[in-house]
Amino acid sequence: MAEERGTKPFVVVVGVDYSELGAVALERAFELAADRPAAELHAVNVVRNFGEFVMLESAQPSVYGVSLREASQRLQDYVDAARRRFEERHGRSAHIRCVTHLRAEIPAEEIVALATEVGADVIVVGTHGRRGVRRLVLGSVAESVVRLADCAVLVVRQPRGATVSPRKEAEVLRAETPFPSSKEPPAERSPGGRDYSPR
């Protein structure tokens, strides 16, 4: 719609994992998109693929997994519900084109690959702000996204035990070196990655 009028929409990619922090990141993504006259929001959930079924990538992964169709529908319903809550809280309709994407394989690489494909202006991801050994053991999707992305990355962190506005707790980061010298830019699609989004 916006592109037909010659105006490139502001494109936001947000990682969704169904956690409380993921919900904060999605809320912030809606805030960013709603502030623009023309915007697209691409919500992506990265799953682990086991044949016909997938294990949802979340704070508490499903034990039995779900079908691709169920996972896609769950993501769509989740984003639709978040949009309705956003509109109710802000008392206005969010005229944002929302697209959901279900990807498989490595979360950070898939989020960055999607951002490249859709020409994202910003990626929004959440971080638990882990330090020390816990960070080394668990790794950080947000850190990897910042390191790999060639667009702005908004890292959202919610302090322990506090409920605050995502806007106050968000920190904008831009990778100084989009692709480390020891690593080639990611291919158009990550090796083995697949997009299960409905066409």
C-alpha cells in the first residue's frame, strides 16, 4: 500500500518466544511501528524442527511439540492478541501491516536473515541481561543479533522484579562492525533454515 504510493514503509522485525520479556519486546515493536505513518511489523518465532512436528522456541518449550500448522496459527493468534491489547491501551487503531514468520534452526541467524530479506529498519529483541557463567553457558540471542545485523537493533530488557514501560527500558544498539572480519555475511537463507510462514 505505502510502496504503491512511492513511500517505503518503516519495517520492524521482532523476535517472539512467548515469554514475558518477549511480550515486552513485541509491545515495543508495536510502539515503534505505530509512531510511523507507514509501517510493517514482521514477528518471527524460531522453532526446532523434528520431522512433521516442531518444538516451540520459548521460555518453557512444549514437551510434545506441535504441527507446523498449529505453530503458525499460534504465532498468528499471539500477535493478533498483542495488537488488540496495544490498541486498547493506547486508545487508537494501529494501522500497521503485520506479518508472522515461523522459522527453523538458529534463532539469531534466522532473525537477522529475515531482517535482511524484508529490508528491516530495526530489529527488536529481548535480553535477560545475564552475566558471567550463566551468560557463557546459555548464550545470548540478543548479543548475536547485534553482532550479525546490518541494521539498528533495539535490545529490550526488563529489570528483575519491576514492571516498567518498555520505552524506558529499551536501549538502541547498532553493531559497529555489522559482520565480524572472521565471518562472511550470512547467505540469503541460513544453512538448513526454512520459512514455514503461509504464503
